[in-house]
Amino acid sequence: MIPKFIRLGVVTILEIICEKITIKDIKIGNENEILKGVIDELCIEAESIIFNKINISNIKINISNLVLRFIFHNKKFFIDNCSAVINMRLTKDNINKTIFNKKWIKLKSLIESYILMSFESIEINNKSINFIPSDDLSDKDIKYKLQYDKNSISMVNNINQRKLTILNDKNIFVHNLFLYESYIEVELSSKIIFN
């Protein structure tokens, strides 16, 4: 009964915080010991996600050391802070939909200033990102790659190596970033804080 209650709670939270999500699977690492209030691992797999106007093809989240507390006199349920490892895939369509959303217009403008042209879409090929110009007069064919370090992801010009940081967050640790022919895969970890 309790594992079903936890799965229902996870589904409810995800459906509240995401504008769109299709949950494929939820696994609880130590189902038989949940009454002790600790979940060693909670694995969530989902696809077709829109979170904070960011489009994501699919995602796998492994949450560890999840401590559940129930305060009886307040009838409140608490989740203490835990950590998560997140693997996600972003297709070129996901990236285009995200960049052209009104919420991310500043990011699009920042990229246009960096590449010195307006663009109407991006393409991913040869493990590089290409920007399709908005007008026929622009014929720039400069490719860009992605680099990451501990807390940031940057776009790098393949010719002059100039960088533009597109993610910089001290609460996120980037472990891997792979640029394939038509999508990007990112592995990162973060503390999850419940308020």
C-alpha cells in the first residue's frame, strides 16, 4: 500500500511542476523497508516533458537517500533534502521549441549577439550545432560545439574558440555531455530541496 501511495505522490508532484510529462516507470529501491522512512533509491523514467518551458525528449532521474517524515500532530508529510542524478536527451526539435519560446527570448538574443546573426532554427550534425539564418543574405557556416565543466555548459566557436556560457549554476554539477547527430545527452546531478 505504501509503495503505491509513494508512486501516486511522485506522479502528482511531477504533473504539478511540469506543463507536460508522460511517466514511463517509477521504481523504488527498497520497497520492503519503506516503513522506516528511508528510500535508498527512487528511479523515475519519463518522456515528452515540458518543464519551465524547456522541452525534453526523455529523462531518467535517480534520487538517492530520500528520507520521508510524517508529522502526526500537523498531519503533514515531509521529504528531507536528497540528491538526484539526471540523464536527459534533448533533440533538435526540443531545442528549437525551447529557444523560440517567449520565456527564453533573452537566451535567443544572447546567442544571436554571440553568433552575429539572427537565426530561425538550429541543426545538429557532425557533432556540432549549426544555426540556420533568418535571412538569405547571411551565409555564415560556422559550427559550434558544446563544452562543459563542473557547473556550466558553454557553446564554443569551432574556428576562433570563443565561448558563450549558456548554463551556469553552482547547484548543478555537469558530469557528461554528448553531442550526437540529431540530439544532445546530458548527465548532471543536483541537490533537491523541498520547500
